[in-house]
Amino acid sequence: MVTADLQAYNRFMRNKLLSLPSVSHVEPGFGLEQVLGRTALPLDQLASAS
């Protein structure tokens, strides 16, 4: 999941995910190590999916 910042992540968790009846609790985890050396999201596949 990608959000603009930690505050946006927290809003999503509180207002969207945890408001679902089937979700009672969430245990988030964060990677603190660089996995990829780029910042662009690979969104090309979304354009071809629609």
C-alpha cells in the first residue's frame, strides 16, 4: 500500500479499513530497508487492465 505520508496511512486505517465489519484489528508492519532504488510507481499495467 502506498500513501502520501504517515498521517494519510493512519486516516486510511481508521476511516476505511477498520470501519469494515469484517475487520476487527490490524497489525501493520513497515519495511525499514530500501527494496527498490526508484520512486516511480509501476502503474502502466493499470492502463492496460481497463
